[in-house]
Amino acid sequence: MYEIKISSRTLHFINPAGTSRGVYKTRKSFYITLSDTNKPGVIGIGECATLPDLSCDAMSDDEYERKLRIFCDDFCHTGSIDTNAMRPYPSMLFGLETAKAQLDANGSIDFFHTNFGAGKEGITINGLVWMGSFEEMYQRLEEKLKAGYHCVKLKIGAIDFAKEIELIRHIRQSFTHAQIELRVDANGAFTPENAMERLDALAQYDIHSIEQPIRQHQWAQMAQLCDLSPLPIALDEELIGVNSYNEKEQLLDTIRPQYIVLKPSLHGGMTGVREWVKMANQRGIGSWITSALESNVGLNSIAQLTADLYGPHITMPQGLGTGLLFSDNIPMPLTIKGDQLWVKQ
């Protein structure tokens, strides 16, 4: 017989995390602790967390916990996750899937029996440089390069675009494409009117890709950009709230992006991410997975899923370097060595 306890915790960023939508200083997560009377002493823990103004299932804390409890009680009663009913609530689905995966693995964090989960290989990740002033962003970039990263993602759209281009030009004057792969994430900061001009400007500097150049829900304009852009475009926010199989088909076939960037807590949990990756592969669209400011509980789950989906020997850098963001993170045997995430043995 299953039993689920729900708790919550507020995490604090070491440095405020700046995006084009604002600055995050704290992060609230709910945690599901799943047990089974047939497995005494074994638990599975899953993290459920939304991002305000971004997640399709964001709501007040009280309402969120009530809805989460309904899904948890349903699971305990039936013994199975009602994936279809939970599609509109991806953060809750992801947390429940995580708890179930860990319980099924007898409490191990190696959910899917991968080389990564067993501590035999790492997953290459990109370094993340948050938005800030020119000086702050350059200092953060230098720290990532010194730490051994070969792929760095810059959050852009917060300071003057000319200054951001100046920063990127400065990087390219110091480091070739062979030395450092650059990705940029605009978080929808460009407009349909200025996007192509800005994409042309960025393309001069050997940029790997740009995430979400314009705001989501502008399919015709985004499709045109993906068709004409001199650098590859990756969809991120565009995928939020697109939960049914038919909607996913329609989006991918209409916009035809070069890449999609997947976050389980935003894009359908583990089930939704597997679905997105399969559909993208069928269309020749690349993909990678990133965390969405989860604690180490969620980060580990995302990394285990990534290893299962893309491994072994993952070559595309993934966005899993967020474990060092919080001053009060939950301890997990995860560590970063150079530009790889590892499970400590």
C-alpha cells in the first residue's frame, strides 16, 4: 500500500538569477515522499516546483498543494500515475514520476540503471552566465572558462543589445569557436520586427544556437525566423502548455525549429519529455535537456532521465549545471568535474 507525504521548502539563491522576466532571489518547491508498505524503509522523493509567470501550472501555494494532494491520493488509491489527467500539471507529474522511479529503484538515485547513474561516466554540461552588467557577465564567463567549460550559455535581453554584442565580440576575440561553444538565450526578449536584424548580428560570432528569440505564441513569425535565420533557433518557452500529442505535432510541423530545449517540470514531466524527443527525432530536430532551477532532488532526476534518453556517451552539452545556485540546497551525491556532471561514488 502506497503512502505519500507532502512538504515544502524555500531555497535561496547565492546570487540573484536574472532573466528577461525579472530576477529570482528565492525558489519554493514542494516535495513528495512516497513509501510502500511492501518495501519497508524504502522511499522515493520527488520535487514539484513551478516558475511564476512561466509554468502552465503556476498557482497559489495553497491551491497548488491541494491539487497535488488530489493527484497523490489518486495514485495511492489506483497504484498508477494518471499521466493524461496530469498533462496540464507538468511540475506535479514530474515530481510524482520522480518519487515513483526512485521507489521502484529501491531508493537508489540510479533510477534507470545507466552508466551515469552508476557513477561510471559524466554528462557534459554547459556553463550558464546569468544576465547582469557587462562587467558582471564577463567576470562570470571567465569563471566558467577557468572551471573548464567548453560550452557556455549567455542569458541576453537584460542590458542594451549593443553591449551584449560587444561582450560576445570580446569573447570571440579571445576564444575561437573550437575553444568555446557559445549559446545564447533571449527568453523572448526580441520582437518580430527587430529579431532578424539581431540574429544577423549574432551570426557573425559563431553562435551555436539561440533559444526563444521572440515571445511564445507567435507561431507564424517564429516559423519565418526558423526558416530564414542565419543561426539555429531552439524553442523553449514555446513548448510550455503544449501538452497533447496533436498539439505537439502541430507546433513542430508549423514552426520547424532546428532544436527544442526540454525542461521536465515545464514540458510534461518525464513522459512529456520522452514524447517530445521522439517526435523531434522523427523530424530531424535536435534537442537537449535542461533543469529549471530545481533543487538537487529535481536536478538528479533530470540528469538520470537525460542519461537514459541520450546515453551512453552524451556529446551534446546539457543544461544541468544549476546545482550550485542555492545557499541551502538539499545534499545529493552530485558533483561537477570540469564541464561534466557526475554521481559521486
